[in-house]
Amino acid sequence: MAAETSVRTDSGPLTPALAQQIAGDTSAIVGFNILITDAHGTVLGSGDTSRVGSFHEASLDVIRTRESATHSASQARTLQGVKPGVTLPILLNGHAVGTVGITGSPQQVTRFGLMVERQTEILLHQASLLRSTLQRERELEDLVRGILEFDPLTTEPAALLNQANDQGIDLTASRVAVAVHLPDPTAAPATSTEWLPRALILLRESFPSRQTIAVSIAANRYVVFAHPAPDGLAGTVTQAWHCVEQFRTHLGSAVEIGIGSQAAGPEQLRTAYEEAIDSLHLGRRLTRRSVTTIDEVRIEQLLSGIGLRARQRYTAAVAAPLVALGDWSNVRDTVIAWCESGFSLVGAARRLHIHRNTLIHRLERIEQLQGWTERTGAAYLALYLACKTNEFDAGQPPAVG
């Protein structure tokens, strides 16, 4: 008799292609013809390809009773499309979804039939898990894209909140937005035992929480809405650096990570992710570190929103006497170190690797050229912004005049 596996082709994991692969490969191994049908008795795959698409009558009783059946030559002649052999039910999640049959003397082929039945059930179970996993991933990706594209003027927050709730996700809970860029997208393939890119698995392991959302939005781009670490932003930064190390160890690849603010709800999460993207891009340009937080580049984020010509005009106007001095890079570095050290002579001198008296001389020279009669925080703040603006614009002295 012919063997068959029955699965609902409209919703089950067994496709004609998979059925034919199982039947063809197994027939070649055991030396007997294997037949697989769907739940309606239609042959989906067979070592004898001429039988594909035909009706196998014996499979219907096997599906109904979930019991195997053997057929002698005389019995097979009374059934449509059946040859001598054994037919066994294929069970998936406790339901008979099809049959697998093997043609030959029942005494000879029954032991092979049991093996093929089990093999087919395992393959179908794996296919079912894959289908469920991929469906889950698509739903998560759709949710994240909805967040990234959220516009309160055109979309009700309730729609996304309900969509998330259906997936067991509470979007009103606080999360930290993280943008991840993998310079080499070929470094994160799925392996034979993994259905997700290895990079995505490492991200989820690095930011561990059932409420963390991590998805791929392009071959080398990932979005993470991470559950806040117990020790706050510092903990999230630690997790990000751990992620960098995991990528280096397991993929041999660099990774760039930008961290935005902590937020809750569709609109705030979208804004926080925009900050994460800014952190990623500005970190690549300025800090050249693998991990950058938005708090480290707030000033640069603000400057990036101002046009280049406006930035150049500001620096030229505020620092014109210093630019004309011809030692602009030293002046700029001195002002930035002085301000970012909290106006500490010791701290700034240490940062600049110069003697404290040298720093005092530089500051006096700067104040003299600027025409200041007294040293004030406001005056230095304006000059500091001019220096940071110039540093942001690659550090070339601005044109004056």
C-alpha cells in the first residue's frame, strides 16, 4: 500500500514541497516507496512521483481512527490508489494531520513505517515551530514599525497599545530606546539550528527581559526597546558594552550602538528612538566609541539641527579675535577643557597635559584678546559653544571677515 502524510495544506506546516522532500529522500534511503498525503487523502509527495496528486483511499480511515493499518495485495485491490503495505497516522499537537505509508509486504515494511512516521512528525513539529516563530517575529516587526512611524495626528495610541497587548507586551511600561548598527550584515546568518539571525539572538541575550523588544528592521539594523536595567542608564550602558563583546566573540564583528532616553507609550518611544539614532550617528562621527548615549552628545545633537552657514557665522562672530591669532586649535581645546572641567585649573591642566601656570597664561591671553574685563561663566559659555560648534564642523578655523 502507499504511504501518506495528511496535513491541512491551507493552514498546516506540511507543504507539497516538504512532503515531496520527505517522501523522495526517505524512499531512496529505505529502498521502499514512501507516500505522504494530506488530510483528504490526496498524495502530496511520493518516491514514485507519478502518484503525486492521486487519491489514496486507505488514508481516510487512518486519519479518522488515528490507528495504523496494513493492507495485503488482495485488500489493496479493493481500495482506490492503494498498494500493499502499511499506513500510519501523523500526529501533530495531539491531532492526526495526515498519514505516511510505505509500499511493500506488511511484514517487511512495518518497522520502516514506524521510523518514517516518527521522522515525519519531528519534521512537521519543527516546521510548525518555525512557522510560529516567524509569525511572532513579523508581528513584533510590525509593532516596532508602527512605533517608529507613529504620528499622533493620524494614529490613535490605543491602536498600537491594543496591538501590543495582543502580543503580551505592555507599551505603557518604561523602556530605553537602543539603535544598533552592524557594519557587516553578512556576519549574522541564521545557522542550521537557529531560525533567527545570530545578531538578534545576541541582542536579546544582552538586554535580558521578557518585556524587552528587539527586532531586525534591515539586514544590518536592529531596534531594541530595552527593559530598564536595575541600576538605571549605567546598567543599560553596561549591557550595551557586553553586547559589543558578544558580537566580537561570537560573530567576529564590530557593532555600533546608540542609546536614547527612557520612555513609555508610542509617541515617547518614537522620540527616544530618534535620540538613539542621533547617538549612533554622532558617536560614529565624534566619540568613535562602540557605545554612545544621547546625554554624551546633547550639544552636538542641538548643533546638528542648525544649518552649517549659521554655525560658521556664530563661531566667526563670537571668536573672531581668537581665530585671527593663528593658534586656533590650541585656543579651542583650552576653552573646551576649561569649561568641561567645571572651571577647574587643576582638572583642565591635567586634561590638556600642561602645567597649571601655562593654563593660566592661556586663559589670560584669551580673555585679553576677547576684550573681557572680567572672567564670567556667561562669556565662557558663549565661547564654549563657538568652540564646540567648530569642533563639530571638523575643526577647521572658521572664516572671519
